[in-house]
Amino acid sequence: MEHPNSVLRLFRDYGFSDSQIYRMIRTYPLLLAEDPQESLLPKLQEFKSRGASSSEVIEIVSKVPKILGKRGVKSTGLYYDFIKYIIHNDKEEGEKLLCHSSPVSGKQGNKIRNISVLRELGVPQRFLFSLLVSKSQPVCGKEKFDESVKKIVEMGFDPTTPKFVLALHVVYETSEKTIEEKVNLYKRLGFSVDDVWEMFKKWPYVLKFSEKKIIQTFEMLKSCGLVEEEVISVMKKRPECMRASEEKITNCVETFLGLGFSRDEFKLMVKCFPSCIGLSSKNVKKKIEYLVEKMNWPRKEVVMVPPVLGYSLEKRIVPRCNVIKALMSKGVIKGGNEIPPMSSVLASSEDVFLNRFVLKHDKLVPELMAIFNGNRDRATLTKGYTPQQ
């Protein structure tokens, strides 16, 4: 335990707040395994030697803690310069900073060049930082990087979204021959070429899975009671359902059947909310128990609105349901003691929910807002972390 404690002590001595330290460790847990004197301190000192103030060092390391995991003090300093350039969004200053750094060539030079290209396209800071300090192959290449970026831009990917970066990874790392083979596989299963590219735009990993995994998912969905056309529709709607393993899908089916749902009801839920096949048994049981047994909604409500199973119990379901219980106990809800439809309570946006069940009751607004926010605050606090004891 001495290493982690020494790391925390070093950061506090350097001026980092406990909340900053928490976020850094949550983002990059391996930070606690670094040697504070032999690895971390020399890098912090290198940043200062480049003219950085303490506040600048704290700002940049807080945003990109993984920079302290890079090997080599001078190399880390170069990354620091470039991150500072991105943060300050000042091209002239950035060029000046890079000029006084050590010569930039090879993979490191490609990284800086490619990150600059992505920045010009509008890729957000948080994605640029992640790519810069990672061992990601796409940003280490040159010609193929340019080709891959051109391809995904032409396909219409938005550079401001995570899917742009994900698509860049997939296109860069997958050969033309492999892509053609995957497209032909999907065609054999009944998808059109347009279907494949539409799925790719929704979830680029559709071209990364093995032939065995793709066929396995297709057959498992058929075993849930779906005919081939329905399986194609489900996979087009939520291609990420392919992440679920055969074991997970089997357990999911058994869980829903064990909770009293029929196979036809489960089939309807999968068609409406394909992601339900990837939910853990524990997750499903906990939510069904709360919705059906504690709130007294009939199971058919869950069948009609299965996306509720993807909502956070602590941050969305419980706070809203507590407001409904409070209104019902006061007899002010329309319909007397009858609970409102699950869709109106849980599937609506937060603004709609508050307008529908809180703000319209003028005298009760403070009390209802306290109930609504109280549960969400507690959910956040229970997941909190305080480095200093």
C-alpha cells in the first residue's frame, strides 16, 4: 500500500485537489502503480522546465492523467506540449512549442501530425487526448491513416462523436479483403449491402466480429422465436446486440421465462428493445422486482415498454417512482389510486416528467423536487470516492 499512498501524497503536495486526484485515478487506475519519485516527479518537473505554471500542469495532468504513464521524460514532455497546444487552441503558440521540442519523427511524429488533422476536422479534445496517449495504430500510420479518414468522412460520420473514432479504428485495422468477406457473409444471411453499411454507421464493430460470432448471434436470435426477417430487423435496429455471448443470451431467456414472461412476450421485447438480450440476470431481476412487485405495474407494461429495463434503477426509475408514490399517497394524482402507465412515468424525458407530475402541483413542488433529487443525489454519493481519509 506504500506506493499508492505515496502517489496520493505527491499529488496533494503538488497542489492537486482530492476531487482531481479521484478523477485521475478513475480515468487511469495504473497511476497508483507508478513510482512517485522515479517516474512521476521527474515528469512533473519536466513540465515545469518547459515554462508551465503549477496551475497549467495541474489542469493538463487532470485532463490527461495517462500522460504520466508514457515512458521517457523527454517523450512525455513532447506530449505535454502538444496537449497544451490543443487545450489553448492557439495554433501559433502550438507551432512554437513543437519547434523547441526534441525532433519529431517516426510513429511519434505521425501521431502529432494525425492528431492535428483530426483536430482540424473538429474531433473533440477528450477523443484527441485519448488517441494521443494510447498505442492506437490508426494515429501512428501515415498513408493508410489519410485513406481511412477520407473514407469515414465520405460515409458521413460526425467527427464530434465517439463513432467517428471507432469507425477510424475499424477501417484502419481491417483490410479491404476482410471487409468484402464480411459484407458477403451478411448478404448470405439475408442483409443487403446497404443494410450492412447502415449497421456499420450505427455500430462500426459489425465488420470486426468473426464469421462464427455473426452466425452464432443470428442463430441465437432465431432460437428466441424470431423468424429470419425479424432477426435481420433486430440486428439492423441494434447491431450492438452482437456483443452478447451465447451464454448471456441463453441466461437472459431463462431469466425472463423464470420471472413469468412467456416466450411470445420475450420475443416482443427483443423486437422492440434488442439490447435486452445483453442485460445481466441480476440487473433484470432487480428491475422487474421493483417495477412489478413494489410498484404493482403488470408485467404486460414491461412487455410494452421494454426500454425501461435499460434505465438506471437508482438515477431514473426509483426517483420517479418515489414521486408517483408521494402523489398517490396524497390522493392528488389523476385516476385516484390507479398508478399511471409505466410509459408516462419512465419513458418520458425528464422535462416532460417534471411538467407532468411535479410542476403542475404548485404547493407540492418543493417537497416533490426534494424527493426527486434526493434519491439521485444518494445514488451519486454512494458511488463517490474520497482519496483522503
